[in-house]
Amino acid sequence: MDRNSIKDTGILEQYLLGELSDSQRIEVENILKEDLELRNYFNKIEDDFEKLAMENAITPPSGIKDSLLNSIENSITKEEKVIPISKKSNRQFYLAIASGFALLFMLTSGWLFNQWQNSKNTVEIVQNEATDLRNQIQTLENSFNETNSWYQAINNPNTVQLVLRGNQISPNSNAITYVNHTEKTVILNPKGLTKLDDDKTYQMWADVDGEMIDMGIIPSNKEMIAMKYIDNAESINITIEPAGGNDHPTVEQLISNVLL
Amino acid sequence: MQDDLGLIQRLQKQDSKALSVIYDKYSGALYGVILRICKNEEQAQDLLQETFLKIWQKSNQYDPKKGKIFTWAYRIAKNIALNAQRRPYKLIQNEDLSVYENEETHESEIDMLQLNGSLKQLEPHHQKALQLVYFNGLTHREAHEEMNVPLGTFKSYIKQALKKLREAYQKELFLLWVIIEKMI
């Protein structure tokens, strides 16, 4: 649409009167934005219509203005007064709920922490007890196995029991040996030997063709002990030797012997 | 003639004093339009208040670059008045429970609704054309049917009427200018 046809069609008058559709209205507004001459022409039409309206004005009753301003003041004060209060009370309401939840969580988590600590302690005690029991069982089992093995050894029909009695050097001593020539084992019960000083120990020897062969040191704290089996031994002898044992027996300190 | 941009900015910032100034300036002109459309004083007063409430609430939608504030306010007033015509207004109930529209006011208003000013100097068909679209709220289409002339002819009536009006205004201005000159 060129400038003159816009003037001729009367579309500007219709635009002013608000008769156009939205799309037409936007089109006219865009044209007016760009065309200064048309814009001035439109301003003149606006002025004409405004004067026309002013000349035909009818004064409304004065009460209308008061009631208009009142209703506006009311809406302003309502907005200013009511909304902040309701916002505040809303916020307080939510804060109260939130703090309620926070307190609840704090209490329950305190209680749960306590329960957890108790459970932890209980589990620890139970674990310790279980460990103790396991250790006891282990000890009992070991002890049983040991005892059983001694018993098996002693109870073997091929085992010979020999008692070694102390001579005048150690008259109260006695020891029991169990010799099995088939399985070539020697087991000693040294319980009956008199206690020695810390720097001395008992040692066992086998006599083979007049030569004394070491069968081992006898520990003082054992009930049963396996000693070395020596082939062709004619007798078993016990001497008192310096702590740690000796290469050759101290014959003066022989306290007991038994023939095989 | 430029609108007071400061006044409009104050209105858009919801300054009720700005609305008061605008009311004083335009309420008569807008009331003249509304009353001529609905022809009922009581209703027209309600609609005038409704119009200014809308001007207040929608002031941010007004763009001074697109036209004068009076043009914008006129469109609001006209729309509110035309919409009110489409819905039945207060009916008055009498004793036998039948209803009728209160027409008494119509009679007394006829004088008031007569058009005044430069418009009266125009030829009758120009007067009629402007009255129909501007004061009775008819569209161009409705108005040319009402006057029983083709749409193109009707549009040229409007154009010529506005041109004559402008000439009349300028004559008044010239006279005013002459009077002022003489006084000085």
C-alpha cells in the first residue's frame, strides 16, 4: 500500500476508531512507524476527532470522580497492606513447619544414634565372647589332640613302660618313659623329676655299646615329651647338665638309668 | 499537539494524581461518547468509571509512539459502551412483576445528546456520517448501510467531513488570533 492509497482507503480513520482486525492494525502501526508524512497526517486526524469530542463533551456528575479515586485508593492500600501480611504469615507458617520437621529429625536421629551405639557395643561384646570361645575350643582341641596322641602312643600294644627312679643324688625324682621299638618312638613323662636351678637342666642319653648318645634336653614345664629314639640302645640314662645341654654326659651327675 | 509525556509516565507508575488530572481533562469528552452510545445516564456513569479504571489498570499497555492518549482512551470507552449494549442492563421491576426498561431518562436526554460545535456547521450527511462512527460507535460497514450509501461514498463523507472540520477550526483559530492581536 502506498501513501496516497492509504489516505484514500480511509483505513487510518478506521484504525483510529478501533475498527480494524489485529493483523490490519499491526500493519498500519508498522507503516506509521516508518512513514513520517503519513504519521503527521494521522496526527491531524487524531486532533480533529479529539476536538470533535471536546466540543461535544458532556460534564459527568462530580460523584463519579470521587468514587473512581476511592476505589483506586482502596485497591492500592489493599495491595500494600494485605499482601505483605499474608506473605509474612505464609513465611512464618512454612518456617514453623520446617522447624517442626527439623526438631523431629534431630530427635529421631539422636535416638537412632544412641540405638546404633548400643548395638555396636553389644556386637563388640558378642564378637569378643565368640573369639574367646573359639580360642577356648582351639585350646581344648589342641589339648585333646595332644592328649589323644599321647594316649595313642602309650596305649599302643608295642609300647613298653619303663620307670626311671632317682638315685642318691636325686632320691625323690622319678620319670616314666614309653618306648615303642616298632614305631621307634620314645615318650617321657618328666613330671616326677625334682625341680632344678635355672642354670641346670636334665638331659637324656642312650647307651649304645658303651657310648652315650644324646636323646635330648628334658624341658621342666612339660607333662609329656617325645625324645629321640636311638637304635640298639641298651639303657636310658638321665643326667644333670648345665642349662642348654651338653655334648657328653657328666657321669658324676647321673641320677637315674634303666635297662632296655 | 503533544501529550504531556511526564503525566503519562506518572500514570504508568500508578500515580493517582496523574489519573485525576487526566480525568479532569477527558472525562467530559469520553462521557459524551459513552452517553451517546448507551443513551442511559445511570449506565453511562457506571461505564465512565469502568473506562477510567481500565485506563488506570492497563496504562502500561499504552504506547505514546502509536498515538495520542485520548485516541487510546476513546477506543477503551467505545468498546466498554458497545459491550455493555450487548448485555441487558438493569431492568426495573414494577408491581405486577413484569419488567420494562426505564425509558424516562431517554426523553430528557435528547437535548443533551444534540451535537454541538463546528460539527453543526457541516452539511447534514457529513454530520450524520461522523455521528454514526464516532458518537454512536458504528463500524464503517454498519454506518454506510444505515445511511444507505455505498461504502466508498461513506468513506469519502468521513474524509470530507474531517477536512471541513479542520477548516472550521482554523477559521476559529484565525479569529482568536485576530482578537488577541487587537487586544495587545
